[in-house]
Amino acid sequence: MPPAVPLPPGPYGFLGPEGSFAHAAAQQLASGAVPVRLVGFATVAEAVDAVRDGTVAAAVVPLENSVEGAVPATLDELAELAPLPGGRPLVIAAEHYLPVVFDLLARPGTRPAGIATVATHPHAAAQVRRYLLTELPAATLILADSTAGGARAVAEGRYDAAVAPAAAGPRYGLDSLAHDIADNPGAVTRFVLLGRSAAPPPPTGNDRTTVLIFLRDNHAGALLEILTEFATRGINLTRIESRPTKGRLGQYCFSIDCEGHVADARVGDALAALHRVCADVRYLGSYPRRDGRVGAVLDGRADADFAEAGTWLERIRRTGAS
């Protein structure tokens, strides 16, 4: 487990309502010595906007899932993060990994044969696709803004059943008709805590940095140029996603996670190089990794190597002697 770093004091928003996986992630992130109030929002956009307007200090939203990949709603919000008053954009302050296990929930007395509608979040729906086709082939799937939102709608009588966390059952007075119904057991969702920008926390030695990169123009080898800046400095990428810029068809930006901290010489050098050749490079945070993996720094890429190389170059420029 990486060292603890200061987090925003709260309150925290989350993709809700209560009983969602985001709610569980927010509870765990906010479980420090000082209690943090949690506020649920119906969509990722509403949770992020609440950080923008100061309603909450930070928001816990899903970024990627081990089965279904990236969460488009969050990637789009990261790509469109407008600066707050005073020019302070939002950044990722922390990440959290949460195992996701789905139950089929329904009102007491409901039998599987009587289920005509099933509500859940799109990512959850994709992870129980085979189960629903096999066990409830005649049921209509209803997409909700969150798994817990689907469970609440079932409790209100709008739908017959929901695919949601087991914890949502007692919270909304629902029974579990089936437990752990995912097509691929063992799925994990990575959540991020989005907060107002501040000076990056000190490196821990096991960090991740997130950036958003916009191409200056679309040309042959443009993506290779971006990747080369990381590769030549021995920086491993842990995620790369392309998203449309919402402008002209074929225009994309790249959301990238890399090993290391912006204070590391190799990471800072790579970002500076990308800043020179790209239309825009948005820094979205450096924070401790929570997956327990530690990426090795290749020979010649450590901070001391960059410092020695800088001294060597300065000596040549000053004296002409290498």
C-alpha cells in the first residue's frame, strides 16, 4: 500500500445514489480520521460540475473497468474540464480499486418468471450480458445512470428487477434473487477522486500520472511521435484511450496514464517535449498507485542520470570539453 497523501477535506460527491459501487469507493476513500460527508449525484457530469461550482470539494467517479475498459462519460468529462474561476482546472487527487460483484435484485415476492424489465448501468449490463440472455431472455433491459439508481427505481415500482451491488438490496428493501451473476467473475473497477488543482503531492516512488494530449494536426505517425517521447525515456504507459474532440470527424485526443510522477525527471522531460509538439497537453494529476505494482526505472532514466547528463552538457557548453 503506497504512503498516505493529503486528500481534499470534503465533502465528496459520487455517482449515486447510495448503494452504488461509486458510493462504496467514496466511503473507502473518505474513511480517514476526519469524517467526510458524501453527496450522491445522478450522473458523472453532475458530480464533476459540483466540483466545478464548489458544491463539493471532490468527486469519486469510475474511470475504467477490468472487463469493459474505459468509462466514456468520465473520459469525456476529463477531456472537457473547463477551468474553475481563477483558472484552476480539476485534477485526479487519488485512485481506488474496487471489486465489483453484481446481484439480481427485486421486490420481495418477485419470481424470475415474472421479471419483464431489468434496470442497470451500461457497464454493468455489458458484464452480465450472457446471464441475462440465458436466465431472463424475455426481459427488456433498461439502462440507468447508476446500478444503485436502477435498484431504487425497482423499489419505486418502475421496473421489475435490477443488476446492482448486493449492498443496494437492504438499502432499498429488495431481495437478492441471484448472487455474483457476472459473466467474468473477479472484475475490478478503478475509481478516481477529482478535485481542484493544487501543487502535486511529493513522489512516493510508486506513482501514476494522467495527461490528456491533443494533436496539433492529424498526420501519418502522429500517435507514434507521442508514444516515442515516453518510450525513449523508459516510461511505461498503463492506459491509453482515444476520444473524439467533438469537433471535426476524425479529430481525436488521447487520454494517457503513465508510470511515474511529474516531479520525476524522465516524466517531466517527456511532458515538456510533448508540450513543444502538440496542440495542448493537459496535466490531470500525479498520485500514488493503488494496484500494488511498482514499475522499474530503466538504466539511464533515473533522476540522478538526468542530473549527471545535464552537468555533462553544461560543461561542454561552458568549456567545450566533454
